[in-house]
Amino acid sequence: MDFIQANLIDPVSKILYTYVLVYLLVAAGIYFTIRTGFIQLRYFPRMLTQLFHSRVGDGGISSFQAFCVGLASRVGTGNIAGVAIALTVGGPGAIFWMWVVALIGMATAFVEATLGQIFKVRADDGTFRGGPAFYIQRGLGSRPGGVLFAVLLVFTFGFAFNMVQANAIADVLNSNHNVEVHYTTIGLVLLAAPVLFGGVRRVAKVAEVVLPLMALTYVLLAVVIIAMNIGNVPHVLAQIVGGAFGLEQMAGGFTGGIAVAMLNGVKRGLFSNEAGMGSAPNVAATATVSHPVKQGLIQSLGVFVDTMIICSATAFIILVSGPEIYDPHSPSKMAGASLTAAAVAK
């Protein structure tokens, strides 16, 4: 297995994630931003009003429930471990480029969620099904393309992404609380199985309660930590902006440069908000709305909440903690979720 990973998986992943997907997804986001007339800015107030005017319709789930399920797929390892990794590898400037990616990614999320609504179909149980596989087949007329996407999506989200999430949880519990990995595994199975086997409606009902509570608690925690270190905030903002444009590097502050900050910020931003990855549209298609664009606006807001609010919360928790936890001049041995946990504990 190690041989396959070292000689096949890692090289292919590096090529796709460093040289192909980053440029492709960013280019798509810029294109959709221009073609929609910067819809993420013009319609931002409408996104907020739509979020609180959703209802459960015949056969589907409410727009708000779909928003929560979609946000639940975005919020996780990328927001906690991913942000910490971006800071460790790319410096504080990476956070600025995460914000930029989120801004253009909102247009991508809008388009793919709207398409999911347009080409959705009703299943035998009365619920709706949709997503990229459906609009590739029904919109582009390519059944082989739709089948290929569906197979890749099942493998990616059925196995790979779940492994990443479970590994991050197990790592934090083991390193900070000495909880053995097998106990974490059993706990995750017992918590997730009753929800997942209940179908999309049960997932939606759980998500609309758990997700807002979880996100609000985490953001409030970040607000408290920032308030306790309010004197560090101006310096943190200077680090983010200066690092993004290479000002700190030119002054001899950080290792690397603007390219390192940009690349890592973009990569981690794309991993976190999932705009263009084809996951969130599957959930967006299950919602009952009077017009497809309404759900597109909701899912666009999900990118904003994921990166601009939750990822920023993680970044500021780490950056205001001081050089004893995170020093951009010489990043600590801690990385990922462990670095975030150490900053919170401080």
C-alpha cells in the first residue's frame, strides 16, 4: 500500500492538485463571476433573506435544510486542519488568498447548485435526486460522462473524504486526550449510522439542528479568543495582507514568497469550500424551491460562511495566540488540527 501511494497516488495527486485543478477551478470561478455580473456581490442581501424564507415542500427538503447539509460537507477538516496547514506552509498571506478564492467560488457554487435544481429528477420515494452526474447526462447529453462522474464521486466521498475527516478527528483525540483510534472509530460509526441509514430527510433534520449549533459555538469561541487578544489583531491583519503580497518576505520576515502564500491559500480554500468539486450540488438538488436560482443563492452563501467566517475564525485563533504557538518566522512542529487545538487551549 505504501508503494502504491508513493509511486502512484501521491504523484498523480500532486499534478492534479498543483497544476490542473487549482487553475481550472479558479478560472471557472472568474468566468462565472464575470458572466453572472458579480452575482455574489449584487445578490448577497437576497441570499440572506432567502435563507430565512425556506419551507419543506412536497417530496424534498427545505432550502435551509439543504444549506445546512451542504455546509456540513464543507465544514470540517478543511476549516480546522486545512487552515492550520495553509498557515504552516504558506504563512499568514495564505489566508488572504483563501478569501479571494471564496469570493470567486461563490459564483461557481451558485451556477452548479442552480444546474442541480434545473436537471433534478424525482425518485421513487418522492424525494429529489440531482447533481453534476444528472446535468452532465441530461444537460450535456453524455450518459458515459454522467456515469463516470457518479462513480468517481461515490469513491471520493464514500471513502476518501470520510477517511480524511475520520483521521483528523482520531488524530486530535489521540494527541490531546489520549483516546485510542479504535475507540474513535467505534464512536463515529455509532453516531453516523443511525443518521445516514435514515435517508436524506433524516440527514437534513439532523443537519439543520447540529450544524448551526456547531458553527455558532465555534465562531463564538473564536470571538472570545480574539477579544482576549484584541491587541494582536492589527498585527495579524498586517501579517495577512503583507504576506499575501510578499511585503513581509521582502523584508526578511517569512520564508517562501507570494507564490507560496498564493498557491497554498488557493489550494486550501478550494478544498474547504468545495466550490466546483461537484459535491454540494447533489444536496442542492434535493431542496424544494419555487425557482432554481433561489437554491443557487443559498449554496453560494454556504461558501461565504465556510471560508469567510469559519475558516477566518480558525486563522485568527491561531494568529492571535502569539509566537509561542505559531511563529511564521519558524513554524512549529505542530501542524493541522493539533496546531488549532493548541491555540484554543492557550
